[in-house]
Amino acid sequence: MNQRLPLSGVILAGGQGRRMGGCDKGLSTFLGRPLVAHVRERLAPYVEEVVINANRHLEEYRTLGCRVVSDREAGYQGPLMGIWSGLLAARQAWVVVVPCDTPALPMALVPRLWQGIGEHDIAVAHDGERAHPVVALMRRELADDLATALAAGERKIDRWYARHAQCYVDFSDCPEAFANLNNPEQCQVLEQRLGNGMPTESR
Ligand SMILES: Nc1nc2c(ncn2[C@@H]2O[C@H](COP(=O)(O)OP(=O)(O)OP(=O)(O)O)[C@@H](O)[C@H]2O)c(=O)[nH]1
């Protein structure tokens, strides 16, 4: 059965990873594979393409078989710059954005965001306690507006989202799926919790 939706997936791996010791977070090994490979697996069955947004080690990222795009403006200006760069690179009219450091994202993340967005421009994942603004589905055509916002100095994702028709999609049945890994200790703890297996149930 073809589950693909008319979407591009963008994995944000363009940060500095200072808490991870300054290494490229997406390439950090988690359960024997780069973190970004786990995230790619969550998107790939449902999207037409996966694009990785990275600013270092581009060749290593390319070995995963995805297109790799860097921030349009250098200087580690934050995830909003990565989102803009991803929107500009995307070939589909809708784009799902995820961070590279959340390896246990819900398997059904993409179809659930797609179902939940309705007539809105942006759908943001919400775990019941808080929203995860870097886990979101949005229209590619917002790129022009985002360019204007960035040029005016905007760097806060929430503030930019608030200027558009946005909704939250409820993932309170799997809040732990949004656990993000910022340092080696958090990686170890989650590795131990998951043992050798990643959750694959179709939540
Ligand atoms: N493209 C891009 N993405 C970024 C940038 N900064 C953070 N991100 C991404 O945004 C998400 C959340 O990043 P953080 O964990 O807050 O920051 P980080 O730079 O990865 O890590 P720290 O340096 O430890 O804060 C991750 O997916 C990062 O790759 C940036 O300057 N450009």
C-alpha cells in the first residue's frame, strides 16, 4: 500500500551541538547508527523526499541518500534559518520539519500532522503538556513571508508561527516520543531505556 503524501520532509541538523561536545548532533551514534538515520526512518515511508539541513560534514550526511542543504545565511542563526532553508529546498507544496535529535518520534507522526492540519497553514505537534515547534507541518509557500521575517530580525519560531493560521495536533498518547537528546548522558539514558529496539508501534 502506498502511504506517501505530497510532502517533503526536512530534518534540521544545522545546530552547533555544543552540549553534545560540539560534534555534529545528527551524526552522533545512537543504538549503532547516526541519530539522523533514526529520524529519517520516521519520515521516509510517508514523504516524497527527505532533505537534511546541515552546516557541517555535508558529505557524511549525503551518504544517507538524502539531499543535503545548508543554511542560506551562515552564522548559526537558529532553527528558523534552517526551516527557511528547508522550505526553499523542498520540491513539494507541504513540508514536515523535524529536529535531528528526537530518534523516537511517533511512527505515524506525518499522517497524524497531515490529518490534523485542516485548513491551517501550520500544524505543530503538542504532547499534552507542551508544543514542539520544531516538529511541524507547514505550507512551502510560507517561505517568502519567513524571508521577510528573518530579514527583519525575527529568530523566534513561536512568534513567527503566531502570525499564521496555526493549530496544534495532539500527541498526548506518546509524550515520550518527543524526548530530544542534547548531551551524551541523555543519549545513554534513552539507549538503555530502549534496549536494542526502537518503538515501532503505529502510534
Ligand atoms: N539550520 C539550523 N538549525 C539549527 C540551528 N541551531 C539549532 N538548530 C536545530 O534546531 C534543533 C534544536 O537545536 P538545539 O538543540 O536547541 O541546538 P543545537 O545547536 O543543536 O545544540 P546546542 O549547541 O547544544 O544548543 C536541532 O535540530 C538543531 O539542529 C542553526 O543555527 N541552524
